[in-house]
Amino acid sequence: MQLDHYVNTLGKSLKLKYGIRVRKLSLDGGFSCPNRDGTIGRGGCTFCSVESFAESLEHSPTIAQQIDLRKRELKQREIKYLAYFQSYTNTHAEFGYLKNLYEQALKEKDIIGICIGTRPDCLSEAVLQLLHEFNQHGKEVWLELGLQTANDNTLKKINRGHDFYSYQQAVKAAKKYALNICCHLILGLPGETLTDYLHTHEQVLSCGVQGLKLHPLHVVKNSAMARSWRFGRLDLITQEQYVAAAVELIQRTPLEVCYHRVSAQARPGTLLAPIWCGNKWLPLVEITRQLDTLGGQGCKV
């Protein structure tokens, strides 16, 4: 059994579009987060590691070097790539810096497009226009917006620094430039249940979205949540709960929406709990099995 037999995955969608396998190459552009450096707030989201923001970028490889390294790690032939600016908030810089960085990536061999991971409250018209121009020149462009939940009370609780209205406005702005939007959602946030996940999913679909990415909440070292977890104040989602919720959301998703991810794991050495989040393949296999048994994407639309 393979997930893309039951789910419209990004990989399957891109292969149909370009006739060749396409993979994301994760890149680090040296960005920080406006919710940590005082632009929007301080302290960051409670699920985020403080340590990860303290890493020195003084000797970081160039974009070209990173792309070459990621390609060699994949060790695959007959393949194209999307340059994925993933780490932190990848629109949080001066426009000239952003333009230069994105263009560096797009000029590299076999790079057919770009994915920009960012926050809904950190977008400018100039950046949206630039991404639109890339798209107009035949590049695949995805704007990946970290929402996590549509519940404003939860967003405040996790110190997200924005509300759901900010996400709605970001989507509205991106629509003017006909950009593909991938929304990131976390299942298992404090106090949330399947009812909350379904509500968030419904709200995101109603705004209009071309892609979704699901993550289980996991506790990492040096995060505010780590302190709550150590004092026994945090109930974590189980693998069974996560799988059941992910399956339900996938089944309620129209077939034209593609999934960039349905499971995730913490970086090696950072995970505190739950232990099952150390291996994304465990829930992925079970999600695939249940979709095979209960019905795939769109069967409950």
C-alpha cells in the first residue's frame, strides 16, 4: 500500500503535471522569526525550541552549496526539485535580500520552482508580486502559511502572535496574485480535540486552499511546552488519536487539494515526547492502512 493510492499527495500531483518526479530541497536562508525578535512579539510560539534560534549562521553554506548538498543526499537521477525555504519565517527580511535569495535558488539546475514557508502576518504586497512574477515565468510557486489552528483561544495560548483573521487576510491577499497556498496545521495542541481539528479544517477550506500539511504536536527541548510537560501539565496526543484525526481530515478534503505532508517527526536529538513522534513512518503506515480500509481522500466530502 502506498499513501498516494488514497491521497492526492504533492508528489503525485507534480509528477502528473511535469511528467517527472519532483522533490523539495530544504534550504536555510538565515531568517529569524518576528514573533521572537520583537517585530511582532517575543518568546516565540510555545512549541518552538529557543535553542534552534540561537544557531550561528556565520559559516552557513550558500544557497547553491545547500542545493548541491541536498541533491547529493537524495542520490536520485531523473528528478527535478523545488527550492524549499523552510527554516523560520522566510519572508522576514528586506525585499532586496528576499529577491536575491529566491532568484539564487531558481537559477540553479533542475530547480523548477520555489516553496516559501512563512507566517500569515509577515507578507508584503511586494513579496506577493515577486512570487506572482516567478509563477508567470513558468515556475512552480507555493506559499506555505503556518496557521496551526483556527481557534483564536488556542493561538493565544501557544503565543502564536496572530489570530485567524490574520490568516484570512493573508489568503485574500495571496489570491489576488493567484498563488498556491499550503496551510500548515498542528493536531494535538493543548486543549484541542477532534472537534477543533474539524472546525479548523472546515474554516481553512472555506477560505480557499490548494495544499495542506499536517503535523502532530511534539515537545522539543528548550521550548516553553517542555517546561509544562516536565511538570505534568500537558496532555499529548497519542499515535492512535493522531491517525484517527488525520484520516478523518483527509476523507473530508476535496480531491483537488493536495497534501504536502500527513505526518512529521522532530529533528534528531530534540524530541522529548511523545516518543512515537521520533519516527514519522509509524503513523504514516497506519494512516495508509486505515484509508485503504475506510476510504480515501474525498470520500466524506
